[in-house]
Amino acid sequence: MIQAKNLKKVYSTEEVETTALNNVNIEIKEGEFVAIMGPSGCGKSTLLNIMGLLDNPSDGEYHFLGHDVSNRTERERAQLRKGNIGFIFQSFNLIDELTVFENVELPLLYLGMSADERKEKAEAALERMSMMHRRNHFPQQLSGGQQQRVAIARAVVANAKLILADEPTGNLDSDHGNEVMKVLAELNEQGTTIVMVTHSPHDADFAMRVIHLFDGHVVTENMQEGFHV
Amino acid sequence: MLKNYIKIALRSLFKQKMYSFINISGLALGVACCALILLYTTNEWSFDEFHSKSDRIYRAWTLEDYGEGDIYFNTVTPFVLKPTLEQSIPEVEQIARRYVFNDLVKRSESDESFSTSIQAVDPEFFSIFDFELLRGDSEQLFSGLNEVVLTPELANQYFENEDPLQKTLLIMMGGQFQAFTVTGIIEKAPSNSSIQYELLIPMEKAKTILNPNSLLNWYSVTPETYVLLNEQADLTSVQAKFPAMMEQALGEDYNEGEYEVGLQPITDIHLNTEFPVGIASVSDPTYSYILGAIALLILIIACVNFMTLSISRSTSRAKEVGIRKTIGAERHHLMYQFWGEALLMSVFSVCLGALLSEFLLPYFNQLSGTQLSLQLSADSILLYSGLALFISLIAGIYPALVLSNFKPIEVLKGKLQIKGDKSLFRKGMVVFQFTISIFLIACTLMVNKQLDFLRSKDLGFQKEQVVILQTDLKLGPQMGFSQITQESVRKKELFESQISGNSSVLDLASSIYTPAQQGWIGVDFKDADQQTRRMNINFVDADYLNMMGIKVIEGRSFSDEITSDERRAIIVNQALVDDYGWDNAIGKKLPGSNFEDHEIIGVVENFNYQSLRTVVEPLAMSINPSLLLSGIANIGFFNSPSPRISLKISAENIPETIKNLEQTWSAVSPGTPFDFQFLDSSIDSQYRQEERLQKIAISGSTLAIIIACLGLFGLASLMISRRVKEIGIRKVLGASAASITLLVNKEFTILVLVSILLAIPMAWYAIGAWLDDFAYKADMGFWMYLLAGGIAISISWITISIQSIKAAQVNPVNSLKSE
């Protein structure tokens, strides 16, 4: 599903040049659950953004679903992103002015689906996350764990093949965090590919494979044996 | 999708109540102001267009040119023009003349009479124009001589609830009351008609009281002549026939090019100041341009506000943009969304503005001296929709283009850098708004100063506590100038003897004209050297100059003791002496040395008997009218000469004095109305248009600065929200709240200073152009511009400080944590 060859990402301001990723080579197959770990500033989020087609690499090749997407325009990347990739953020990133249902429905709106279809899919996603009873609430009225479940519902509502999670439990206490990890593991069991950035070894235990980054390099790649469910 | 946008738009409107309020109220104010002024200007520009035949109706003019500047251009015409046109020009369908005079009208012999504007018209008046005849038969109207047609308002004044038709009304004609029968009721003319009336009588009747010579004479001009051409007529070819017509009409008096006749479209009358004023009112188009410009400036300020506030809101919308983009929104989705929001907001504002304009209309009418009404028509709906669309396009352009271009990862990571932040765009907007505001403030101050100057300038005579009484004496076939002046002096003396016990009347005198009456008698004549000269004249009694405090600088004033004064004495002003270039005017003769008896006995200092728009023109005064009228080729007057008595009263208990005067008046002049005015207020009334401009300028500039400050408020909050971290760090390092307030205010102060520099030359130019209309100008000191700038700086400081003081007091722990 994902092939990255010699990925390089350099951020430059007027005077300083910072290399966030340097010669990163990664391959992720469909149905995998991969965790990316490493200290702050090692390039985890940068890698996730490139994988999620939110950003272009400065150099190297990146293939997503068989397409070379290393140097696509914003518009082309947006087209490919739609319906294929779901995002989950540490700070949930729900739109405060929209209700739970409307937040979940939003990706379908941009896919141009009819109202009936949207209703059906959004309700199914909420049902799956056990959030139907909260469908008319606004994000601020929910607990952190609930907000993250809504965010997951939004990520999966369009049947995304890949879910990218950026420290999904970073803002949650351990109970709620566990809950969210279980949901992700379930999704993975049902066939969704998941790539997750995390600081937490506990969360990483849910993944099949852990990639360690340090100063923009891949240092180790471990296959986990018999990960927990 | 649309539903989603509207939902988001409404919810974010409600969530950020402050911004929404500023944005919507600013725009609504701008729209209301614009709508009202637009209403006023469209009214001005659409004068007389309501007549269904307005494209075929013309007003005739005459132009006599005898060379050497000896030109008489008039839009009032000879009576004889109508029959002549009817005979010689086949394209003429109908012609109606109108002639207006004031006289007394009452219901019956025993009733009190009222001075009323009486309009004599030809019967064609009712078919050429679209004035609606509410009652009566338009075919039969004015078939008799003693018929009268009234407006419902006037009919109500005389007959109250009775049916006015076939009732009798007594109208003073040629010195005696005559009975007229009411045969029609006609709707009052709309406010955008240059022809206004309240009482109409047949022209044929009016002719009976006029000098028979003037009815046949081509050199005596009295009525306006309105010509309706037939549908096939071509104006150029019609006008081409006029020289031949005049040649035939004047016979041997005709010289080519000396006597021209022409036609002016009726729709051109109201705003064309190049034609002389006839009976129809004329308005200076400059004032509608100025008003239009003020409206446009205010609307632009409001739109700019909308933009700047949208930018300031964009930081809080950035996250939403980021999320939407990550989950699949494309740029065009977001552009539609933001443009849609702007449209929603502007539709909201325009609706609110429309309501507000309805609410403000009575005040606006008062301000502009109009009687406009707002009607919801297809046109106005189209106009409002257009306005909403225009505003949303302009105001939504920045958020639509810039917000939609945010990079999702940057905003989600909080690394947002709004493009254009470093550019001059944002600062340019502030400078733009403040330049306009300061310009308007400076202009308002200048208009104020000029008006103060006009009101307080020493006019060279006593204007306070002078009451002027209008006599009922009028120049006419029965009464010449000599009779009315003699009769007026007699009335004055009678009045004087009656009031002699009253200590509140200090002095009194009579004259044909008093200051502030537009155009005293203007005369043209050839002096001994055959040079054409112009002067104004007035006939006064021996006490007038003394009573008015007009200073005699050479020779002496008129005297009751010197009986020859009445026969031969003339007093002139300095301007006349300068015009002739005399070293010593005393003993000189007017109009020339061949008039041995017309001797100048005194010269008075120039006093401003006309408005301060014009310099003091040459003036001659005498007790005896024939002294100044013999040897004069041409006489013209705007107001028909009617003597007035001027009284100097004491400043104490003025209402009581007026009451006493009224009682005395009814004994001296029974049956005539007590028509009085204060000289100072009638002098002030000459500047009514300027006063209106002043009021509108004050309202306009206040509105502009309010709207600009709303924008500044929003911008300051934007800037502060971006500098939260900097402010936090400064505070941790020990900065005081005052120094932080100063830091934030400084940036905006520089912008306002730049605006002052830009606004000064603009205001200087505009004020200079406006002052060109005045012969006497207030000194426009540079400090006025500084004052305008000072006002702008102070108001902007208050606005910004509300935000910056708040920001400076925030606990730095909170502001640093939020980063």
C-alpha cells in the first residue's frame, strides 16, 4: 500500500535549514498496524504528513496505492486523499460549530454523496463507535475519549483504506486511552491499515510492527510477536 | 452542502457575537446611509421625469444680446411668446404659461385673510402636465375667468370638512378682493417636480391686473412658457425656425442675433445652474455630488471593515480550514463557503440597513430639507440585492482567497502565517479608512468654521434685534414706485405715532428692500460716456441709514430737515465710487452729468446687503424713486418691490414686544396679515444649503469615524492575538502593563499619522473648491487639519487601548501556555 524510498524532507527558513527526514525507506502492506516511535523532533509527524498526502517530500519517492505521489499538486493530493485516508489527531480536531453527526458526515459531503446515503453511513459509523446517543451534541459537551471516538468515526465513515493516527491517546487519561486503542485494534482486525505515531510503549504494543525514528533516520524496525487484542 | 455552509455560518456568527455585531452593524450603518443618500440623489436626478410627456415638454428661454456685455438671458418670457409660437411653429402641440405672485386670500368678507402663493396658468396646464386633477372637469376647467383650482391641503385650510367645489374664495387682485369659484381640486405636485403650486387661477384673469403694455411687449418678461411639441417634432429643426419667427414678430426692431428664443427640456431645469433661475426651483448639483461621495466613502469604509475583520477572524477559522482540508475539502469548496458566509452576512446587513434607513428617514428628511419616502419597488429590491452581492464580492474576497489557501498541516500545527501579514495590505486598509475619516472630519471642521464666519462677520449694519414687517403694498398698474414709497412712509409714520408710548421699540424706518432679500432692484444704464454700467438700487426713507447703523464715510446722510433731499439727493456705496473711479463722489450726478438734479450727497461704507457669496456690488439709494429710475434703460427684480418697515427693538422681553407690534399693526393696516421676521434669522437663512451640508457632513464624518473605529477595534484584537506570546514573554521579563499598552498603540499611531499626511492635501483641495463659491472666506488655519488629525488619533487610541490594556493585564502564564 505504501512504499517510501529515500524520503527526504528539509524545512528551510531564511537562515536555518532543518532536515526532518533523511533517507527514509518504509514499506507498509495492506492490513498492517504500524506504530512509529521516537523522541520529540525526530520526524515522526513529518513522515505521517507525507504518508497522509498532506505534504510533499523534498526528495525521494513515495508510492500510495500504486501511484507515485512524490510531487503532486495540492489539488491532486486532495483528490487522492478523499475517501482513501482517514486522520486521527491528538487534539481530536473536531469542528466546534458542528454537532457530532455533522462532523462525521462532513467527509461524505465533500465526496458529493446524497443526504440519504450520508445519513446511513454516518449513523453506521457512529453506531460502530457507540456514539449514536450523542449524535446531536456539540464536541465541547463530550469527554476527551468520546471526542476521539467521534474523530475515529469521522476517519472511517468513508471506508478509508488507511488510517493515520497522530498520538491518538496523547490528550487522554489511561482508561480512555485504552478504549481508543481497542477501537483502533478492532478496525485493524476488520481490515483497515493503520499507521500510528506514538510516544507510548503501551500503545505501541497494539501494533504489529514498530518503526523507531531518530533524527530523521529509521533506526530499527521490529516485528512484534503476538500483539495484544 | 449549502445547508452545511449556512449552518456553519450562522453558528459562527452567534459564537463570535462581538465580531458579528461589529461587522453587521458597521455594514448596516453604511448601507442605511448609502440608501438614504441614494434616495436623495435619485430624487434630485429624476426631477420632472414623472410627466408621461416629459421628453416632449420644454421651457422657453429668451436671450437678448446687444453687444458689449449688454446681455439679458431669461427663462421667464414675454406673454406674447405663446401666441407667436402657436402661429409660427406647426410642431407645437400645446403651450402653457405660468406666473406666480403672492397676495391675500380669504373665504368671505368677514374672514381673516392669508398671504398665499397664487399661480396664474393657461388651461393647457392641465393637459400638458401629469398633475392629477382629483375633482372637476379638465375639459371645462378655466373656461370662465373667475375660477380657482386648489390643492386638497389648501382647500382643507379654507373649507375644512366642507365640500370645496363650487364654493367662493376671495382673492386680492389689483388692490381689491374679487370672488372666484372653486371648480377643481388638484393633487399637490410631487416633491420631485420643479413646478409647485397650491392655488391656480386662469392666466386670462391675471392679465386683467397687469400693465396692458407688458402683455404685448417683447422686452418685458414675466411668465414661464412651457411648450409641448408633437411626437414627430425634432428639437433642432424646431429651434431653427425661431430666428425667422422673431424677425417677423419684431419687424423693423429685429437685428440678427439680438433676440434669440430657445427651448430647454423640462427634465434639465432642476440641476442646470447655467440657465438663469425662472419660477421653477433650481438646485446646485454640486451638493448631490458631495452627498453621493460621502455615501460612497462610508460604504467603502464599511466594506473595508468587513474585510479587515474577516482577516482578524481568520486565525480562529484556520483550524476549521485545516480540518476541512484534511478530510477532503478542496480549495473551491472553501472559497464557496467563505463567499457564502460573506453573502449571508451582507444580506443580513443590507436587510438591517434597509430597515434602519426606513427608521432614519424622518431625521434624514429633516437634515436634507426634503420630503422623501421609501417605497419597496422592484427597483429598490434589485438595488438592495445588487448592493448585497457587491458587498459580499468585495468583502468576501480576502477570506475566500486567503483562508482557502491555508496549508492544512501548518494550521493544525499552529504554525500559521497569514499571507499578506507582512505586506502593506492590512496596514494599507487602516490607512485608507483613516484617511477618509480624517478627510471628512477636516472638511466638517472647515464647513463649521466658514459658517461661523458667515454668521459672525460684521456686515456693516445692525442686524440684531431688528424686526422687519412686510407691508401689503405692491407695485402694480394702480401703484407706481412713487406711490408705494409714499404710502409706505405714511404707514410707517402712522405706526410710529401709534407705538410712540412703547419703550421697547427704539427706532423704525421704511425701505423697499431689506438686506438678505435676494437681488435688490438691478438696473443697467449708459453713463455720460455711453458706457454700460450696472448697479443695484433701493428706496429708503430719511431715517433708514441711521436706524440700520450704516456708516457714512463721505458727505452726509439723508435728513428730514433738508427738504431738497427728497427731490435730488442720492447716496451711493464705496463700491459704486470705485466702479466710476471717482476721487470725490460728492456732488457727482447719476446716471450721468446730464441729470443735473440727481446729486450724490453721501457715500456709505460697503455693507453686505447681499449674501457673502458675492462681493458688495455698486449701490445707490434715494428717497425719491424717480431720481434713480429716470435715465435707466433696463430694470430687473427677483422679488416684486414691496415696502417693508424695519424696527429696532430692545433685547428685553421680545415676545411681549412682538405681541404689542401685532396689535398696533392691526390698527395701522387692518385686514393685512402681520408678516414679520427677524433680520438676523433671514440673513442666516441665506446659508440654508450650507447649513444642510454642515449637518450632513457632521453626521457623515461621525459615522465614518465610528465605522473605521469598529474596524480598528477588530484589527487591534487580531494583532494582539498574534502577539500574545510576545506580550507574555515581555511581561515575564518585567514589562509593565503601561509599556505594553504603549507598544501596541504605537504601531497604529504611526498608521494614523500617515493617514493625516494623506488626508491633509485632499481636504485642502476639496475645501478650497467649495470656498470658491464665497466672496468672503474664513481663514483656514493649518491648526484645523491638526485638530482633525488629533481627533482621529484620540479616538483611535481609545479604541485600541480597550484591547491593549486588556491584553497587557492577562497573566503571562496563560498566554504562554496557549502557545
